[in-house]
Amino acid sequence: MELAKQDLVALLHGQGDNDTADALGAADLPDTIDTERDADALSAVGLDQATLQGHLAAGAIGGNMTM
């Protein structure tokens, strides 16, 4: 799945997960995150696959997701 880094940061802030949002914002990731390609970097900031799916299920990002 691909999604915009800035949208994921905003989603995390909106859900009150400010520490993870800030870590993601500072991470060396491209503007468009591919959850498979960038899985290790996402895990490093606390967004393993299950955690990421939980955040996405709790608040949809909208039209910026591509499967």
C-alpha cells in the first residue's frame, strides 16, 4: 500500500500518537511511503504492520491510499 507521508503524520497526530508522528516526520522516508518497501523504516519508528493497520482502520486517510 502507498500513502503520503504527510497524511500519515497528520493521521497519527489526529489520533494523539504525537511521539510516533514526530518520529515518522523526522524519519528518512520518501514523501510517498510504500508500506512493503519501507516496512523496516516504519517499524523503526513504532509502526509495524499490525500497528499501522490499526491506525489506518481507526481513521481513513482518504484518496491518497493505493493498493
